[in-house]
Amino acid sequence: MKIVKTISEVRAAVKAWRAEGLSVGLVPTMGFLHEGHKSLIDRAVKENDRVVVSDFVNPTQFGPTEDLASYPRDLERDATLCENAGAALLFNPEPSEMYAEDACTFVDMSGLTGELCGKSRPIHFRGVCTVVSKLFHIVAPDRAYFGQKDAQQLSVIRRMVRDLNFDIEIIGCPIVREADGLAKSSRNTYLNAEERKAALVLSQAVKLGQKLAADGEASADAITTAMKELIEKEPLARIDYVKAVDAVSVEPVSKMQPPVLVAMAVYIGKTRLIDNFIYEG
């Protein structure tokens, strides 16, 4: 596996693969990789001849008070995971490689970004759409792989690909969890022992919501209220949102008419964690 820092190196590698008639998969990440990322790479390796993993903490999707500077980074560890999983190329650019000093062009979206994380992080999805479209142009993959844990992001990327006519198949992959249920996240490393235990309230709320929906509860409000009440019993938890939305349009729903995305963002101490489930009936 090669580790490259420049756009020209990525394009040269992909051009050579294309000359051989090989298919290309892309797994965009912000690094500090875990089993959730590995599951994306594993699937990409299975479905493509060559796989590119991007390892880039994208500054344009962080607000001024968010954790850009402290976001965990470990390129050596990431490279080992990627190589063991069978990736062919790890793209680890500097911000200056991805964004010219006087860059003033962004990819933005209305509608799907007005709820959930887009509501509490107003510049976030502009940054996500911009960097992902840049990666799509740089790598020009056949398929790109994203995790369902970032369910709103997955919906946003799918819509962007449709609206801007990218010739790329978007593959959504299931949430990977720790043995005790906590969704794997790079930000889990911020949690101390007490907070790590408290964080289980997110997956417990997911299980409660799934059970209520499976048992026939038709009111989205009843389900999210029950989930909130469970989370509020945990002293270290502070709810950002718990909402039910249409899984495609990300518009709020009152009835559990599938597909419904029930998503949450919860602060455990100072760490903001997300989790969700999709009710498909």
C-alpha cells in the first residue's frame, strides 16, 4: 500500500489502474480509524479491484468552537489498519493541498441539512459536501462507502450525487458497535471511564425506540419522547436532539411510516456523540 500526500499522486495511480481496466472504490475518512472504518474498507475491497482511503481532518466542516485542533490523529496506526484491510492507496493531504489559500468555492445544500446535525452545526454539511465532492473529482471512483452512523451525512451525499450527476454509486454500511452496544466513533477516545459507561445510554435509547416501533407504536413523538426520558435519567447526558425524520428527505415526521430515521446527538460531558436507527417496517 502506498501513502501519498498530493492530488497529482492520487490521479496518477488511478489513471494507471484505469488503463488496466480496474475498478476503484473510495472510503472517505477523517482518520483515527476504528472497526467501523475497517468494515467500510473491507466491503470496498470485496467489491472493487483497488481501494483508496482518504485520511483528512477536513477544517471546513468544523465550527469555530468545535474540536478541530484536538480531533484525534494517528497516521501510522491508520496506515496499518488500511494495509491489513487490503487498501491500495492512503491519501493523507495537508489542508493546503486540498484548499488554496484564496479558495472561495463551496458546495452547499438546502432542505436535507436543516434538521438534526445540520441545525445545531450550521456550516457542517457545507464543509462535508465540499470536501467529498473534491475527493470524488480527485479519485473518480466507481463506488464510495459511508457508514450509517452518520445517517444524515449519508442522505446528504446521496442527494448531492443525484443532483450534481456524479457517476458514482454510494454504498451505505451498517453501524459497527462495541460489545456493550456503544457505536464506534473516533470521539469515544475523549470519554473517561465514567463517561464511557454513561455513553451506553445512547444505544439503550436506540434499542428502546426500535422495540417501540417493532411493537407497533405509530407515533414518532411517543417514541422520541420515551427515548428522551431514558437519556435524561443519565446525569452526565445532555440532549442536543432526538428526532424522527423521513430517511430520504430528512423532513420531520409525525407517524412511523417507513423509512423513518430516528436520530440523536447527545453530549456526554463535553463529548458530542451520535447514534440512530432506521425503521423500515
